[in-house]
Amino acid sequence: MKVKSNVRIMKKFLLYFLPFILLPLNLFTQEVPDDEFKPSGKAFGKVFWNYNHNFSKEAEQRNAFDITRAYLGYTYQFSKNISTKITLDGAGSSNASDFTVFLKTAQLDWKVAEPVKLSLGLIGLKQFDTQEKFWGYRYLFKSLQDEYSLGSSADLGINAEIKVLQNLKANLFILNGEGYKNAQDNMGRMKAGGNLIYTPVKGLTIKGYYDIYGGKIEVNDSISSDTSSVHSLAFFAGYKTDKFRIGAEYDIQLNGKKYAQQAADHNSTGIAVYGTYIINKKFEVFAEWLRYKSNTLDGAEDTWNHEKDVNAIITGVQYAPVKGLKVAADYRIFLFDDPDINTGSYFFLNFEFAF
């Protein structure tokens, strides 16, 4: 089994990266003298805990306490321009006491020059981090792309962050493509892509993102049925002030059942709109509407992912009594396209505690 990768695209990305990889060799003399910098590090942790109630008549489990995530890590600053970050991710399952621990990040960050920062190793990715930070309630619900497997939050590879202009930043990356919970596949398929983040005026952020994963797969010299590369695109715009923030995103994935699973003509789209009104330093109210939809394949009656095609609404209030602690009460409703799946509505009391 072998993979015919998109050689032309990969070569272009390698040509972009090569100068940034070689550049550090000429910059050692620019490091801050040892007597002006003292290396230091610190531990950090974060836990997502909740109580939830299911209002659906057919629900077997109406009430539950749950921990959905627990992060523990350490950051260390070797010098003014070089640092590292290691994070363990404890992911909860249906049982709050049943956890699987993954290595989430193990990355080196190197500001090799004023406009360029390299990140390499098991790195945090840039696909939906801007949207996630703008939304601000990851402890309640994942971002659309994360929830519906349109991308991963971390992967093995290298990323170059480039400050093109004062208000324009770019990221270029090459990755294994399978995410941080899976090793590189046997065929050595890779993901390459990039994004642009533009802040034309204070408070306004505009982002465009694209990546490609896979290539043609041959088995015993005959091309398999699913040969198309997975393409992921995302567009985001958000505006914030001291009193409110509002954002919207449009996401597309082509030829994939998920970000690392090629499937010709299997497409999906997502739209999310979210907003927050800040009452004061401790209280704010928020709401999100999202829409996920897959396409119908030739000859099929239903969409290929009809069990997940949905409109969802989340609304609630957040209270932050002290630094490191957030509490939110929210109501959620899921309206599925499949008439055989009942509408689900839930009450959640969420906590995030971090240090």
C-alpha cells in the first residue's frame, strides 16, 4: 500500500518552511545575555466539571455529575525567545471516574526572528483556536469544528507563525494529520495548510483557514474507491468591545468523514453564530446557535451523517467570582434533521477551575 501525495503542494510548503528552519543558525548571537535573563517555569492545571439534567421523555439517564476534561501541564522559559510546554489531557467518558490520559502537547516555541515564531513537536493547532478563544466558553461546549470532527486541537508537526504586517498574521504548517490521540498512519499521509488572521481595526478579527490531507491511495496497483484528499476550509469574523463580543464562522469539509478519514464526495458544512454581553466584571450572558449538515450521496435517501445533522442552541449566564474560577448555568436544545431522533433539551451547571 502506498500513497501518491500531492507533491506539488508539499514542495511549496517545504519551500516556505526551509528558510525559517535554517534562519535560527544565524541568530544565536541575538539571544539575551545570561545575566539579563533567568530561566523559569510554572505548573498549570484546568478542570471542566458539570451537573446536567436531560429533559427528554425517553432519556434513561436524567441526571449526572461529570468531569469532561482535566489538563495538567508545565511551561518552561529557557530564554527570552525559547520556551517549552507539556500538557497532559484527561478525557472523560460516559463514566465520570473513567478517564483516558493523553499527551496533548509537547512543543518547543522559538522566536527565531522578530516576525517569525516556530513551534515544533506535538503542538497546539490554529484551526479553531481563534474562534474558541473568542467564544470563551470551551468548558461548556466544544467549538463546531472540534465537536463534529472537522479538525483536531493538536498534532505532531511544525508550525511557522509569521507577522506579515502590524495587523496581519499568518501560520503555515505541516503535520501528521491524525491528531494527538493517534500515531502517524502506516501510509505516511500528511496534512499541510495555513491561515491568515487580519485585525483591520481595534476589536475586529477576520480569519481564513485552509488545509489538505491525504492523497491517492493504491492497493495492489488498483486505485481504491475513496481517493480524494480531505480539504478543510473555515472563515471567521468577530468583533468585541468592553461590553460585548459577537462572532460568526462558516466551516466546510470536502471528501472526508472526518478530518483524517478520506471518503470521496462525503462533504459537510457548519455555521455558528455566538455572542456575549458583559454585565460587569463577574457576570455575563451568552448565546450560541450552530448548524451542522452533511450532504446526500448519489443514490442515497438520507445524508451520509444524518444522525448528527442538527440545529443547536445554547444560552446561559456566567459568574466568575475569583480569578481561576468560572461558573455557568445554561440551557441547550438540539433539533435533529432525522425525525426518528427526538429533540434533546438539557440543563447544565458548568464549572471551570484553573491555576
